[in-house]
Amino acid sequence: MNSSKNLLFLLFFIVWQLHAQQIEKEAPSGFDQARDGISHGKIDTINYASKTVGNHRKALVYTPPGFSKNEKYPVLYLLHGIGGDEKEWLKGGHPEIILDNLYADGKLAPMIVIMPNGRAMKDDSASGNIMAPDKVQAFATFEQDLLNDLIPYVENNYPVLTNRENRAIAGLSMGGGQSLNFGLGNLDKFAWVGGFSSAPNTKEPELLVPDPEKAKELLKVLWISCGDADGLLRFSSRTHEYLAENEVPHIYYLETGGHDFKVWKNGLYMFSQLLFKPVDESKFDQYSPLDITAVK
């Protein structure tokens, strides 16, 4: 009798271990739907002085459920696309709902999320010709605004950890290109970098990662995701190919979809769970729900 119980326990333990080792490849149904009976984070608007632009600029701040000024938190900077502003994620993706649900399921490390306006110019509204040269240039200028104005403001006004290991950057489309450009270009500032459907502003791979050995040493997670039907897929695939050739650990995540919030919300769901935790690089090639060798 005891031997039968021991055998059943052993089988149960093996099945549990196998289940625990399985990687969740996509967000489940309802991941982006508000739930009753759970704790919620809070979204506030901040105004920070930008010496780079010469005026005050707005950003949104998500603080997690149970936020306490007596604790120190890591920070994710979450960037929007060329047609949006600091409210684009809020309007189109509701990250506060996605993150609240992840916290309720015990899947996230507590973090503060900053959603800035990545168009660093005095009139930073998403109005008129959003493709005008000065507006496109403003997305590149945001690198200086981010590093020299926004990050110092956040660190002076919120209880945050200030080392690179506790700072992440990610974004969608134009913001994905910014995240790869700024994150990989400032590895002394960011250890976690994510690009969702990164746009043509993404630098060529040789410029993004001119020193693969340094990237291997300093990056915790580099995430590159895109929909398989996205017309901008080549900007993600070329970066992946270069990184693979140079053996830089990264997650290349292909999913069914186009250039839209279905893909970007899933990107946030997947990427955010990796942040500010120990990672197993040996499993990086297991995340993509599609064959990453089949689509270029």
C-alpha cells in the first residue's frame, strides 16, 4: 500500500515538475479584461521640466497594487508609436488592466511603469503631419530628454532603484525602435530591453550592437517581437539574424498578427513577466509560438 502511494506521489511530482517547466507562449483569454475582486494599481500624470526641449512635458505613471513610498521599485519605461502620445498605451492597450491581472496571478515583480511622450519637441501633440521631418526627428531627440530629464525626475520623485539592473525600456512600433536604439545604445543605463513590432527608425543591427561581447555581458533580457503578417517584420528579423550570428542571447518572438494592439498587448504581457527576475537563457528559444526560422 505504501509503495503504491509512493509511486503515485512520484508520478504527481514528475507531472508537476514538467508543468512548472513549461513556458507560457501567449496571453490567455481575458488577460486584458478588468477583473472584480483584485487589487489595482494607480495611474497618475506627472509634469517634468525638460531642459532638452525647453518646457514642461507630461508622462503617465503606473504604480503597482500595494505601492508604498517606503519601498524601492525597479522601473519600466514604456514607449508609444509615431501616431500616439503618452496616452496611447492607456487608450489602446490598457496596460493597467494587464498588469493588475498579472499581479493578481502572482506573475510580476513589483515595478513602476512610466509612459512618456516620446516626441520630444515643444508641440509634442500627435496632430498634423505626424511624418513631418521635425516630428520624426523629435523621436530621436527623446533619447536626451529621457536620459537627462525624465529619468532624473522619476528618481528624485519616486522611490525607485537607480542602477541599470533595475531599469527596463520597451515600446511599440516607433517606440520599439526607440527602445532598441536607446536601450542597446545605453547599456550602462538599461539591462532589460524590448522592441514590439519595431519601426524603420530602428538602427541597423551593426549599429545597434557594435560590440556583441559587451551586450552578452550586460544584457539581462533582450526581447524582439512582431506579428508574422506585419509589413515591418524585416526590421525585427534582421536584428534577430545579426544577434543569432553573433551569439547574443535574446528572445525572438513571432506570433500570428499584424501591426496592432493585439500584438503589442501580448508583447507587454509576455515581456513584463521576465523583468527584474532571474532568467534562464537556455530557454530563450522556446518562447515563440511560431517557428522563428520560417518567417523573415
